Amino acid sequence: MKAICATDLSAASEATIENETCLECLGRIGVEEIHLVTVIPSNVHAGMPGIDFETRREQALDRYRRVIEDAGFDVEAHVVRGTPHRRINGVAEAIGASLTVVGSRGKSPLENRVIGSTARNLARTTVVPLLVNRIERGADDPDILREHLFRRMLYATDFSQNAERAFETFSYLRHATQEATLVHVETPKDPSLPEDVDPEARLSELATSLEDWGIETRTEVRQGDPADEILAAEEEYEPTTILVGSRGHSRLRRLLLGSVSEDIVTRANGNVMLVPPSRTA
């Protein structure tokens, strides 16, 4: 597997790259090759007064490369110019990446840090599964939330085709997962399930699949606003990562789940993994 690690050379992205538990977990799920991607905004040019951007960038990328190589990965660096989320998606498609990793403080929707803004834009547009690696909030010298990324998963599903696609990531996440909580939120905003679909029974079927892999699993059906309830479940069960499909099948479901996934990226206390629809769907 190949993974993109997007960096803006900030403390947030550096904390992600230098977090040994993050790199170890990527290795456990089958990542062998990591591509560092840094995007130079169009309004930044060589020779601008005050900061030697090029020297700083080269030194940082060399340091990141050594850290990742020492962890046992093949590494390649890409320096591109343009709009960050578009260029990150472009590189992900070009190399056939299986995962994009981006660090984010995620304090609030009003925070305007470059990497935070990029994380929210990627949540709307990502072409491959996206892992938003949450760092310590409210710190000038931030630390990563130092716990294995996929040890305790909170999987939220509306039973759509794309939610099923998100569940399929357990085929490789299971090598790093010990516990999973499976949640469905019933809400009047969401198109109702067919009458013959029993949410508790569907969750039980999914739980059986994970238990066959030795993952300790619980299920829960909640009622209310999807984002609020998923985040309430996060507070209750303290997962290391929330797993959710980023968009649903119908146009209405795409709009609803698109806003839900973006809301979760912004408001979650921990890591979030978003799985987009198949590019051929």
C-alpha cells in the first residue's frame, strides 16, 4: 500500500510525521511506501522578503524523510504549487495511493490554519480514504494524541453503499484493531430505511464479521442528529479513530453525509478516517 502524508511544514504536520505510533500503525495495516506532499500556495514565491521558504522546506523534508525511512518505509517527496487539497488529491490519484494522512488541530470551524482548512477541504473532496490525525488542541508546540490509531474504532453507518465501502476497510485495519463500536443513528433528516431493514440486526451481522477476526465489538442504535450522536458516542466510548463514509448514494444522502463528515472532522476530539465513494461509482 502507498500512503500520502500531506505536510505544510507546520507543528501540526510535523507532530504527525514524528509520531512513532502513527508510523507503526501505518505499517501494521500494510503501508510500505509513504509519499510526502507539500503544496506551495500560489501566492508564495521565491525571493519573498523575511523568510527563506525554499531552504526551510528542503531542511524539513530531509528531516521528515529520515524519520520515515528509519521507521522502515520507502519515501518519496513531492513539492507542488497550487491549491493544497486539489494538488494533494491529484498526487494521490497519480501514484495510486490507498490512504491520505493529514494533521489537524481542528479547534473550530473558524480556525484558519492552512492545514486545518486543507483537512476540511479534503473531507469534502478526497478521492482516497482520508485519515485526519488529530494533534493536541490549544498548544503552540503541539503533541500528537499518542495512542495507536486503529486500536479502538468507532464505525458509524447509515447502511448506504458507501458506508459499506467504509466497513470494508476493516479488511486491512483489523491487523491493528482490538475493539470496535458500531453505531447507526436514526434521524428524521435522513431518508428512512426500507421497512424490512432492522438496524440492530444489520449491526449484529457486521459485528459478527469483526468478531470472527478476533475484534471485540459492541453495537448501538441511537436517535438524533447524526453528527451530534456520533460525537456523543466518541465521548462515551473514547475510540482512537472514528470511521465513516464521506458521502452516501443518493443526492440527498450525499449532501447530508457530506456535511456530517465535515462536521465530524471539525469537531471530533480524536482521529477521523473518511472513506469516499469508489471513483468508478
